Amino acid sequence: MKSTESILVVGTGAMACLFASQLLRAGLKVNILGSWTEGIKAIRENGIRVFEGEKVQIFRPDLISPDPRDHKGTRSALLLVKSWGTANAARGLAQCLAPDGLALTLQNGLGNYEVLMEGLGSERALAGTITAGATLVEPGLVRPAGEGTISIGDHPGSGLLIKLLRTAGFRVEIVSDIQSLLWGKLVVNSAINPLTAILGVPNGELVDNTHAFELLGRTAKETSIVAERLGIQVPFSDPAGAAVKVAQNTSGNISSMLQDLRRGAPTEIDAINGQVVKAGERTGIPAPINQTLYSLVKSLVAVKTNRKGN
């Protein structure tokens, strides 16, 4: 029996489709707010398609619309767009989120919560992180990349949202220091994502390549030093080891940054390595490795854009 309480998924990419499919599988009412034309078209025509082994399961949302007005009165929302789309998504949520509603960001990088809070107010914005991943094979078709725990900050209005997520089988934990986990994820992402994008390889090849392995560890360590200067204790004592472990555990995965680069889409380099560089500048800690990786990914995007235009 379909639940009467709905949840709004903001986004139509890999993680948005992954979350929406699991919520729908549990019998929850799921609406989707998106701006990606190809993604909306694919889901409307074919549903959300999810690989389960070599078979594909199909899930159809109750409503998918790019118009925030169609989602008026939303009480629970998950923000799962790319970081460069956060401001636009926040504007949409401001038009449809109920006065007592709550929007949870589970995006990569830093700065998303601040943008969401600016648009909605702190009483309707919540920061969190997720360790699972997914690969977008084509619009509306995703391949899951392992399960993970959703960690969120403490918020007095999060009861309904947590209930819906747990009903769908997600593991949800409330943490007292969400910034520690966000920076912990940033330590790993700042090392894995740009290196895989630059080299064009799956995560595991960073461990098998001697030079990439060394750079992986040095990047993670540099990011953790910036976090420490900010007074943030990342949730592991060995940043390099943490990055290596994630790369090994997700050895066959194609990072989201490499996926974006291959599709010719904007990357999240500004919200990942760019944020580390900015934080380093504010605190007087140089981050030359992050700066170099940032510049290289930006250069790759520019080259691909120029070739497409010629």
C-alpha cells in the first residue's frame, strides 16, 4: 500500500535515481524535481531503471516535474544535485517546501549546506553525508556502487525525514559533529576524484599505480592538514590510509568526476579541491597539491569544451 506521506527527490542524476528507486521500492510516495531535460524525459518515458546484477528493475515516481509549483507543500526533501546546481535547486525548494518542511543535502563537497541554509533558513536546512555511490549509465539508468550509511546533523525537525529514510531501508545515524564527517569525505574525494578524472581510470587503479598511489596519499594528507587548521578533526587518524581503503573497496567504480568529464558535464571540482584551496588561503595553510589538481581538471574541461565547439 502506497504511503500517503511523500518525499521530494531534487535531482535526476545517479544518486537521485538511486535514492528515488529505493524509496519507491519501499512503497513510499516519491516526487522528483529536476532541471536536466534528458533525465526528466528518460524517467517519464521509461521510469527509473536500476541494475540489479545484470537485470534491470524499473521504478516509476509518482510525479516528476521541473516546476517547483507542482511540488507545493513538500515536507521532506533530499537534495541530490551536483554542487554547481545547488543555488538553483535551493531557489526551487524555496518555492515549494512547506513552512515546517526540511531539506537534507547529501551532496559531494563543501558549501552546499550554506547555500541551502541561505535560501531556506537554518530551520529548514540539514547537512548530511552518504558513503554509497552510483554510476549513471545513461539518463535514467543507474548501476549502484555499494550500500552506505547516511549521517546527518542533529535537527529538531528531522523526525519525519529520518522515519521515511529508515522505512526505505537506509541506515541513518545522527552525529554531533557533521563537519567532521563532511571533511572526512572531502579528504577522500579530494584525492580520488580529480586523480581518476585526470588519469581516466577506475578508483582501484590509483592503488596499483606507484606514482598515483603516492599522490593519492599526499593529497589526502594535505586536505586533512587544512581541516585541522580550521579546528576540524577528521574521523580517522591516517588520511592517506583512509583514501587508499576507499579506493580499494570501490576499485571498479568510476568516480563521479570522471563520469562528468566523460559526459562533457560540469564537474564538482570547485566544491571539492577548490574548497580546500580556499580554506587553506583563509587559514594561511598552502594547498599546492589541491591547487594543481584543481587547475588540471579545469584545464581538461576547457580542452573538451573547446574541441566540442570547433
